[in-house]
Amino acid sequence: MSGTIAAVIDPTIPVTCEDCGRLLTDRESRAAGRGPVCGAKNHPPRGGRRRPAGPGQLAITTTETRMPGPALYRRRPIEMEAVQWTGDNTAEMTAFAGTCFAEVPAEDRGDDPDETAQLLESTHSSWVGLLVGDWVGKVDGGFHLFSAETMAAGYDRVAAPGAER
């Protein structure tokens, strides 16, 4: 919230939009801390047209009558290519992830000396440290970090296409 109660009530106290910085003039906008344009961008009105779910997104269909209580959902199985970082397979990791992978020289390791490489992780578009044993998975064209524990608990190795099962 942008303004105090006094600022919302007293129009002589300037209140600006938290997003674009423009001066807010009406009482509702001043109370919300956003003008109608920025408010619509951040919280579009309900009931309008929604974008269809993209690949890999869960599409939840709604019905006119709501089921009472919570419902159970199961994550859909996905198949992905993945390579495990062993600490000495730089060429393999670079061939797999390209410029999204980089080995970190010992002298450049900062807070965690065990992070021997890094990955430009697609979800947040930020570099994350890799420990020996971590996995890099390619899902929907993007790269994601998986711990050895996550891979062991949630993924089974799949035979390559055309190979005997």
C-alpha cells in the first residue's frame, strides 16, 4: 500500500503509483497505491477471456457447480533429457547446455566453495550454483537444476527412442 490513511483521506498529500510513479488523484487509486491502468495490469478483472494453458502448464477446467472441499491433483509425468554434473565432464555439460553452463574456477568460488559450476536456470533467468552430483534437465527448451535426491525420488531413466525396453 502506498499511502497512509492520512494520505488517502487528505488529497493535498501526494500519493504516487507504486508501479509507474504517476500522481494518484482519486480516492480508490490512492488507497490501493496503484492507478486503474497499473491495477489492471497487475490484477486483471476476473471473468474475462483467459489465455489457454501453455505446454507443460496445468489446465484446470471449471464447472458451474463448485465441488465442496479440496480436490487431489497428481503431477503429470514428463520426460526430459538430463545430464549429471560429475565435476570433470565440462565438455559434456557444455555440449548439452551450451552457454547456459559454466565451470567456476576455484579462485572464483565465493560463498560456497563446493559450487564448482553454474547454470543459467530458465525459470528465473538467473545463475545458480551446481554441486557435484546435481543434474541439469532440459524441459520445454529451458534448463533446470535438480538435486541428486530429487532425481532419485522423482525420475526413472527412460530408454532412448528406438532402443529396446
